Amino acid sequence: MSSLKFPHASGNSMSIAAPATNPASDLELKLPATIGTANQYLKNSSTAGTLEFATLASSKILQIKTLVSDGYQLNPADWTTVFSQALTPTSSTSKIIVLVSTFLGVGATSEIQLALYDGTIRKGYREHRNYDSVNERSPVTVVWVAEGSYTAGTAYTFSFQAKRSGGSSNCEIGNSSTDWRSSMVVLEVDAS
């Protein structure tokens, strides 16, 4: 295995070596015509073997909409909006992330479904079942990445919805008391 050795003036050296195994054919790497800038990395360009400097893409939050709510539902027989928040995307390539923190009570041997509704499609179902013979009450946090495409400049309302899907005991979502309020955060994230 051959290598190019670059000695330092102080005695040690740096080497670039051929691969440890024989390649299937001759290979060539073409270095970029510039030295790049700080924090860039070296990558293969659209032409294999031609290297170029690139900047690592990073996601950034474009906007945040928050809601603190006393929204409350007891035994929703069909899909019912507990609370919702509107957002108008600034870019059609953005991703929308929705976080909900609320109180959930699932009656003995009952179940409840939670979902995100964007005005068109209900998505991201979560089901909570209580197999015990006693009521279960606890805080819950749910995170959704809203699937689908959203047009820049068009307002969308993202709704946190719930439905009792089984059992005969009471189910509750949210809290009728201001002592334990629910919150909803809708984020628009640059995904480019």
C-alpha cells in the first residue's frame, strides 16, 4: 500500500494512503478549487469523486404559537376539539410540530383516543387504555409532527381532539380547574 508522506519541519509527518484493499478500478478524488470557509465540511459533489466545501444545513424555528387553555371535555362520544391554535406558515417547505400538555383521566376499563386535526385530515392517533378496575388520572404530553404539506401564507388551525373509544366509565381530557391548565405549542421549523 503506497502513501504520500508530508514531513513537518519539527520531524513528524502526515500521510495520505491508498485504501487497505485493492479497489475494483482506478479511483480519483479531485480537490476543490477553493479552501472553503470556517465550519464548512468536505463532501462529494453531484459529480462523483469531485470534492467541494459545503455548509451543514441546520433547522431553525421560524415561529412559535402558544396557547394556555382551560379546555375540558368529559366523555366525548365522537371526535371533539378540546382546544386549538392557528398558524400561518411562512414557507411551504416547513415542518409543523405540535406539542400538547394536558390532563387525562381514563375511567376504569375504558379507553380514549387523541388526535391532531389540521382542518382537513385527522392524524397521529394515540390511544390510552385503562385495563384496571379503578380510574386513572395523570398529566400527559403528546408530540406530533404534522404530516402533509402546508401552503405559505395560508392559515391553518391545528386542533387537539379526543374521543372515547370504549368502556362505560367516564373519560376526561383537560381540566375544568385553573389549578392545572393545559398548553399547546405549534412550531414552524425550517426543514430545508
